[in-house]
Amino acid sequence: METKRVFHLYYVLLLTSLLLFTISIVMADAPKQEEQGKSSSEGTVQIVYMERSAEPEAADPETLHVQTLANVLGSEEAAKNAILYSYKHTVNGFSAKLTPEQVEALSKQPGVVQIIPSRTYKLHGPGTAGI
């Protein structure tokens, strides 16, 4: 009788642990799902690669980036607010927060080579593992 009771307690403990583990996994995934829902309506960060001008005295790359994005967004002020960073040394391009519709319209602009979503990578090592 005593072994049956111990087995029953063990079984209840195992089910409770499994339930808590499942809840923790679902809760950890919830913020990711919320971010994905926001991204379609508010826009996501995109990296826009542009052609490099053959003329050395061409307009400042940042000015060209703003003008190109202003053609899609409607004003230079909106373009300046949307641009997060301008790349002008190794590559010619910029990063901006754009909706899928804006990405589609921007990809048709002259001088735009490629638009890709920005991705953030997490480093794994002794410093980030808490060791």
C-alpha cells in the first residue's frame, strides 16, 4: 500500500513538473509572436543596397539615400525619420524601418540593387553563457 502511495506522489510530481515546463516554454515564445505581429503593420528594419556612383564628385551618399526613400515615403522629412543608418564607405546603402508595401515600391526605384531584412545575431561564448 505504501509503495502505491509513493508511486502516486511520484506520478503527480512528474505531471506537475511537465506542466510547469510546458508553460515556461509557451511564455518564453509569447514575446516573439507579439513582435512578429507588430512587424507587419509597423514595418521592419531593412537594409537597402544601392549602386555606387561612377563619378567621384557625385552627390553625398546620405543625400541620395534620403532622396531615394523620399520618392516612396512622400517627403524628405519622413525619409530622414525612417533612415536608421547610412552606409557609405564599404558599401553604398542605408537601413530603414519599412513596411512590406514600402519595400516593394522602393525596390522599383532606380539605383536600388537589393533590399534584405536586417537580422540580429546573438553571440554564444563564455561571456554570454554566464561562465
